[in-house]
Amino acid sequence: MKDLAAGTRIDHALYGEGIISRVNLTTYEVFFAKSGKMDLSRSNEEIEVLEAPPGAEDSGGTSFDLGEAEALI
């Protein structure tokens, strides 16, 4: 299970680039520029990290709203 933080920019083979907006127990809520909001399993092997937010190690459980996610994409 990957341990990524809210605010992490990712790339997914099927959905393209997105940003993690919320970290749940077993899933990430991700806003994708082309596909909108999706929940991805934290064990999803198709997630590639493009950029982690500053202090990502400390964020456990932080979330972003849609406006903040759109501004970061």
C-alpha cells in the first residue's frame, strides 16, 4: 500500500494527470484534469508520483477542496 499525501501530483496510465485531494484508509480521492473525481485503491500499481507537496511526510489525513485541487493542476 502506497503512503502518499494529499496534494501529491500523480500520473495514472488510464486517467492521466491528477492530484490527490484526500487520503482514506484504503483509497485516494483524486481529481483528474480530464476524468474528474475518482477513488483509487492505495495499492494501485498504475499510480506514478510526479510531485509531492512540501512536508508531505507530515500531512496524514489532510485534504484539499476542488478549487485548491484545480489550482494545483
